[in-house]
Amino acid sequence: MTTNLMTTNLAAGPPVILIAGAPQPSLASDLGDHRYAIAHAQTGGLAVEWARDLHPDAILLAADLPDMPRIEACRLLRADLRVGSNVPILFLCADEPSPAERVIALRAGAWGFLRSPGDAAELALQVDAYLQAKEHIDAAFAQGLIDRATALHSRLGLVRRARELGALMTRTHGSLACIVFALDTEPASAAIAHVVTQNTRASDAVGTFEPTSVTVLAPATDLVGAAKLAERVGGTLRDTALRVGYDAVANLKYAPMDPVELLARARAAVRHGRPDPVRAWLRRFDGTRGAASESGATPRASGGVALDERRSDL
């Protein structure tokens, strides 16, 4: 099912895939055969315009857009609130992208790459996986667990996920780490959020407490692992004004701690933590530094986290 004209995205109809670039009959045929509705825009500008009204379930960008680099088209799509940060943007490529190309694409807000031309069944399975991820995000949006600007866990979602991970690590005698990436000059965009998620594990929870930071909860991760994760993500975001704070509990069974307190400690480390001797932007929580109240030891607000969020409805 293929169209070159703008159509209405029927809620009960097949998923809508918007493809931007020179016509690729084989690609449209491969996806159309798998019950997708295909809309084809020949330029990046047209793709941005159509996406606002078409509300596609996924956007595929070819490498040969005639009016702009696809990186620019991707940035325009990600910056447009009418498109939505929950819509997968995928780059079509004939060959395996280089690590540098992947980093540039992720920083622009792309979710990944698809090989085209390639095996039709494999391509459809990959697209299905991205669409299922979008469905999960949409469901979380409806419950208020996902931040619409970044498609990360919201404050409520992150607290809930922290408690889930804390319970799991307590049962398994595991460690739990929290790393906060604070951006000094700009709000956390969907593109920056996506870079962080792409450099963390599927088991990690990534969310935001305030507009200028991204927080990672990493299960089965101690202080050494937390520092390595911070260095890896921080290196990818090296062009962004950045401060990072972190803390970890080695064994939640033997050293019980409310995960909300761990969140507060990592956030306090951004401001008052002990600086890494090599990377001044990286700071580990140190209870002897800064305001004692930010250790989260009392029911008062700790590091900006309201500890009355211990309510069972969270």
C-alpha cells in the first residue's frame, strides 16, 4: 500500500511509514507487503511538512535528499514538537555505517540505521521492533511515566523504576548506581537524551528530573562501573557543557537504601561531589562535602527530590 500524496493516519489502520528521498520502489514494495501504509516525500523539507500532519509511526531518511543533508532533516524533525520525540527516525544505508557516522546520527536524534537494499523479511522485522518500542512509549505517555520532550522516564516514571530496580537488587544482593548528567547551558533535548540511551544498557533506566539533566539508574553496577559509564557517555557528549555526579551501593541487601536517596546523592554530587583527578567534570558523591541535608537522611527534600514520594501510589 503506497502513496505519494499526503493521507490521513487512520488510528485503526496499518502503521504509517514516511520515507524521504529518491523513490525506492523495492523498499516501498517490501514494506507495503508487510501491511504498512507508505508515504513517500522526495525532499527533506517535504518530509518535515508532511510529518506534522501525517503523524507517521516511523520516518526513514535516505542518504540522497536533494534539498538538505539528512542530518539536518533529522534535526528539524526532532526539533518539531508536532512530530513527537517518540517517533523512530531511521537512516537508510547501503553499507554498514562507521562509528563516527553512528555518533553523528544519534546526536541528531536518529534511532538507528536500516540496510537497504537488503532482505525484505529482515527489514520488516527491524521496522516492527522500532514500532513496538514506539507503542510502549505511547502507553507510558498515557500514564504520565514518560517525559514528552525527551521520551525518557519522567520524574514519576524514574522514581517508580528506581524502586523496582532497588527491590530487584535487594533480592539478588546486587549493586545499584545512579549517574546524573547535568547540562550547564541548555535543556536536555530529545537528541541528547537519545545519545545517552544509546550508550547505556537495555537494563538501565534513563530519565529526567529537571529540564537540564539526564539521570541513569544502572543495576548491577558499582562505583567503578558507574564511573566508566559516566566517562563513556560524557565522551560522546564532549561538545556539550557538562557536569556529571554519581554514586552507587555495592550490595543493597547488606546496605539497604531507598533508591530515591541514591538519586538525591547523585544529584548532590553534581554540585558538591569529589572531583575525579583526571576529569574535573566528573564527581563522586562524598557525604563529608556540601550540605549535610543533601545526603537524603531525613524525610525533608534531599538534593531537590521530595522524599514524600515514598507513597505507595508511586
